Amino acid sequence: MLAKTKSYALNGVEGYEVAIEVDLNAGLPAYDTVGLADTAVKESKERVRAAIKNSLYNYPIRKITINLAPADTKKEGSHFDLAIAVGILVANEEIESKSYKDYIILGELSLDGSINSIRGVLPLIISAIQNGHKKFILPSKNAKEASYIGGIEVYAFDKLSQVVEFLTGASQVEPLETSEFVSISRANKYNVDFAEVKGQFVAKRALEIAVAGGHNVLLIGPPGAGKTMMAKCVPTIMPDMTFEEAIEVTKIHSVAGILDDSVGIVVNRPFRTPHHTATVPALMGGGANARPGEISMAHNGVLFLDEMPEYQRRTLETLRQPLEDGVAVVSRAKRTLEYPSRFMLVASMNPCPCGNLGSKVQQCKCTPSEIHRYISKLSGPLLDRIDLQIEVDSISYDEFRSSELNESSESIKARVEKARTVQRNRYVGTSTKTNDEMTNAQVRKYCELDKAGEELLKNAFTKLNLTARATNRVLKVSRTIADLDGSQDIQPKHVAEAIQYRSLDRKYWD
Amino acid sequence: MEYTSDQKALIMLSVTEGYNARKRRFDSVDRPCELYDDYSVADKMIAKMESRNIGVITILDDDYPQRLKEIYDPPYTLYYQGDKSLLNDKDTVAVVGTRKVSAYGKNVMSNFLPAFIKSGLTVVSGLARGVDSIGHKACIEQGARTIAVVANGLDICYPPENLNLQQQIVDKGLIISEYPMGTKPLQYHFPERNRIISALAHAVFIPEAGDRSGSLITADYAIEQGKELFVVPGSIFSQQSVGCNKKIKELQATIAITPDDVIFAFGRNAVKEDKIAIQLDMDSQSIVDLLQEGAKHFDEIFDATAINIGQLSGILTQLEICGVIRKTQGNYYEIIPQL
């Protein structure tokens, strides 16, 4: 008896079809899995047997051979269980209808015959749709995640027996209803807000500019100045994710297994804070069972590196390529995986190892060489990717007149969205989306300065000791400031403001 | 370049015995060649020096500066890189001081050094962190003559972060050392080196010095060698001014309040610079008025002036470029004091 069911396997955030062939032979009872199955797949033997028995079906006392085709790629994970079980039941003639051939079957089995949730449902379904598949059988715990895709039939079940009854036609099941994305994206809110950040006017303004232009930011300040709090607020002023963006993020989170099953889609922009002991695979992705790293989980959101110089230098250097290309490439001996990772980098650091350099209240006890060593942990090429470097410090805002003027994230976001629209219109038809991504040619074209602006920039370099490589950064940030201002041209005042956000270039760290 | 056996002997002396060489005050420095038979050590050293473009002047040479010979223990050898004609510059001022310069010290330097440079003084210093480096940097940037006297072999850079500056001094000024190549900057070299700094200078100027600053050793040498000593008085509460104030209290130094005080000692008149009047608009003026009270944080300025935040950033940059105010660490702004 031979049966052939269809399932899907993951490669990065893309899926490919896996045909599961089940053959029953005469001979001593045995169970063999071929097709480069890893341990989790091989162990399905026990789960499938117990699940079939406990669902009160007959388990064949025969020699069972399972082949996972294509046979030359490594298969990982437990989500083939359900397809294997269906295959065995078909081969054993427990299911006589041929309807099972229409479905892509995904799900992990429990010993009692119930179906557990799996990782990566969304990317698997999307890849399957691209290959022309329309009907799916899924664990009901993953139903929410699948329901945002329209134009397909998804059937979700809790138990193996329900699947069998459905396939034999013994029971009728309606396909899932498609969920509306817009309604839930409105309903979800962040639990922080810029209105709660007292003072820090210049830092808030800089973050607004950074988000508006998609620039990366470095916050420099002593411990307790509120760097983390402000970084957490950054997603609240980012434009709402579009459906496409949300799907991209959900795909990655689904593969990583961090998706909230009850919502099924990521609505809020991600905010990821890897610890400074994070290893390269933790950040970039990879590991024995390749999984997306922190930078991919931060895709379309914010990656916050607290105390940046505390990270291993090697780890930080790996960020350079994703910052440039927006993808994390993980190379293995046998394959190369790509995870999207277009994130906004928000990093923070102390001005010196003890944190008190420049403080008016406390004395810094670091030697110049200690400070030098601390700062030089951030390499030039990495700093080159960070357009705004701003100082945040703890000063008391109690007596401030305008402390009640703290703006809410909502109103900052409105300005950001306006500036983003300006940018979208400007870069229409190119791969550039924000000012940060401008190519050198685009900088020349869109960041032209008038005479006064040129003069100002030149003076700034000589008088304020800016380093030469800051030019492009300053120009890009000026462009964003002009966009926020609703100005077609970059005016000297925009350049002048942009120069304020180049703290690390000032050589007073010498 | 060919060396005589006398010169080679002095090089041998500095290589093999270092500072102790001077204890052999053989009365006739005239004939040091009688000390050695075999010059292979000196030949090796000369080959190494030539590969690094390091030259040497010995006490027997004509271009050895007269002022060095006048001190108690002149170095027998001066290894140098750069323009050796600087050694015989007439008007030289030593600028030395603390390694940890306070904002006050920086203000003093930014007011005094340009005046020295404009008056054509050659600045001698020790390439140390702080005051020394600031002094050398200012000279290099403004094309003035400067001599660095270091406490180690010329193939070594100390402190390491001054590598760039050292190279610039080699290119545009002069760097000298009495120690042969390969000598590390050992602790006791620094006081030894200081006697050369003060000997090369006609006057020693100390903008800021802490209680135990090495520059006070230079000051003592200056007094011993009969040079003029100028110090800038500082706050009695400032750690970085304790040394200067002590010299004033002990009546050992002349107080320098304006650059002219030092420049007059050279029989020169300070080059008067016309102050450029900067016309400030209303917003800028209100910021400057506010900062007259003392350094203020950006947010304090914002709170007090109620200028739109983006605009305020712009105005502050403009004022910085005009040289009216300065941004310090931690987003503070302050007026740059002018004499």
C-alpha cells in the first residue's frame, strides 16, 4: 500500500514542498524514515503511533517506510507529524477518500491524538500559495495566524480524529473566516508614550528626526538619564505598519517561534533589546537549527543596543553588512539563509567607562586612555552608519516652566508621517524609501545647498572640528529636517541644526 | 653622514650608560674618543637611526645650542627628527602644565597661545597629554614653530594617542630627545627631560598645574637656570591650579594675566588683533545674555528662551561657528571668555 501526502518545510523564511510517501510492506514490524530527517522528524515515529492508537484507529503491524521528498535536503521540525499520520492511515485504508491529496497538511501530534501548534505557519502558507496551493489543514492554535491571508481555504483542527472525519467526509467543516487587519492594527497600542518622558527636549527632537528619515541613532549619556525609556518610545512615533510590513515581520516571528498565537499577526513595530553578552548567531541568526537572530526579529522595527561598547567588537562588526543591505545572510556548509533585517538602530552608551564625563554633578574618574579605549570600541565604519549622535543627560526638570508641554507620541507621529510621505513621493520608482537610504548620487541630487548653506558647512568643519566623513551624514539629516519643516530646499538653518547632532565627531573626547 | 670617532664615542656613551654618562664628567669632553676602542655599538645605532631619519647633535658640534651648554648637566647627545635650525631660535617660550586640563585651562590656552604665535615665539613643550599637546597642536595648526622634547627614544611614541601629532611635529617642527632609539619612557626620564625644556626656553609659561604636576619640576629648573617663570593664577578651589597658586604664594613666579605680560619679557609688543564685532540678532543676543550667567544645558536654554527647538539648535550652531559660545560635554553651552 502506498500513500502520498503533502507538507511544507522551511528554509529561512521561505518554504518548499515536501512530499511524504508512506509505504506498507510485508515483513517484521518496523518503522524507517528516509530523506535526511533530523531527530525531531525521526522521533515522530513514537508520536504518530501513540496518536493513531489513542485516536482509536488501527496502527498497521507491518514494515512502514516513510520517505520525505526531495530526499537530499535536510528536514527539521515536528510539523510533519500530522501529514505522516494521515499518510499511514491512508496506506492502511482507514481513510478511503482521495480528498487528502488536495491539502497541504501541517501539524505536530501529541500522544493523545491532539494537534499542537507549530512554528512558521505564515511563511509556509505564503510559499505554498505562490506554488499554487489553496487548501490547508492546520492546528487550530495556528488558525489566527493563517486567517489574515485571503483567497485560500484553511481548515483548523484540534484532534487527529477530527482530521480523519473531515477527510473521509464523515463531518462537515467550514473553512476559516479571513480576519481584518486594519481593525486590529488600530486597536493595538503601545504601553509607553513620549508624553511620559520629562524634558530631554533635544533628545526627543533628534529621535523625531531619526524616525522621520529612517536614520540610526546613538544616545550618549550617564546611567539613569533615561536612554532606555526614550528608546522604548521610538516605535510609538513610527508610522503604523502596512499589511505587507506586518506580514514580513510576522513571517520572521513565526519562524522564530515568538509569535503571539492569540493575535496571530504582529501589529506593533518590534522593539528588540539583545543583551550585551549576545553572541554573533544570537544577533545575526543561525545556530544548529537555523533561526532568525535579533536583528531580523527587529525587522521593520527598532533594534536597541544598550551600552553599545560593552558588546563584543566582533559582534558589533557583523552589524555593518545588514545595516547596509537590510538582510542578514547566514552561511552554513550546505546552504545559505537570508533573513530580512531592515531595522532602525538605536544604540546607547556612556560618555566614559564610569559614566560621569561631562557631568556637572559628579567627577569623572577615568583616565584619558581608558576613555579612548572605551570610545574606540566603536569602529569608524560602524559609526558611519549612525547619522545622529546625541547626548542625553540627567538634569532635574522639576522647576521647568514648560514641563507641562510634553508632547504625546501621537502628535509627533503625525509630523513623522507627513515627512515620510514627502520622502515616498520624492523617491518614487527607486529602491530608496527614506533619506537614510539615499545613494551618493541621490545625496548630490536632493541635498543641494545654497551658497549660505555651503559656507556654513565649510565653517563648521574648520571651526568645530567635524571630521570629513560626517559631510554626507549631515546632508542626509539636513534633508530630513527640511522635510519635517515642509521645505523644498535645504536652508542654512536646517544644516545648522543637523550639525548639532554630531556629538561624537566633536573632538572633545580626545 | 659620516661621524667622527668623538661623536661615535658620545653616542656609545648615551647608548650604554644613559643619563649616568654625565657622571663621567671627564674634564676634557674634548677627547671622548679615548674612552672606547671598538665602535660597533655606535655603528649599529647610527645605521638604525639613518633608516628612521633620526639625526644626532653632540655637545662637540657647532650647532649644539649654546643655552644648553650653560646648564649644570647638559646632555651630550641630542637625537632629533625635523628641522634642527629651531634649536637656535631666539625667542622661545616653554608652555607646560597639567595633563588634566580643566575648562579654565583650555580658555587660558585659547587666549594665550594665539598671541604667542602671532608674536613669533617658538613654543617648546614635552608632548605630554593635556597642556603640552594643546600647545603643540595650536602651533602645528597655525603654522608656528614648535619643539617637542620627549623622554624616550624617538622611535617610540608616548603617549600613544599622540602618534599623529608627533608625526606632524616631525614634518613641521622639531622633536628632540637625549635618549637613543629604543629607550622607553621610564618614570625618572621625565624630570631629566624637563631640564632640557626649561634650558631651551627663555621663559616658562604654566597655564595650569596641579599640586604634584611635573611642570613644577620644569618651573624649579627654570628658576635654577635663571629663566623667567610665568604662571596663571587660578581658583583656590581648583585642583588643577594648586601648583600655579603655590608658586605665586611663594613669590617664585611672575603672574601672567594677559598674553602681553609674557610677550613683553621678550622685548616685543603683542600684535594687536582688531576684535571683530559680531552683529547678533535678537534671539542670539538673548541666548548670549542668558549664558553670561554661566554654562547652561540645552534644555535650560530652551526653557528660558522658548525658541522653537529646531531653530534653537541652528542658532546655537551659528554662535559656535562665530566663536561666541562653545558646546561642552553633556549638551552644555558656555560663553568662550575673551581677554
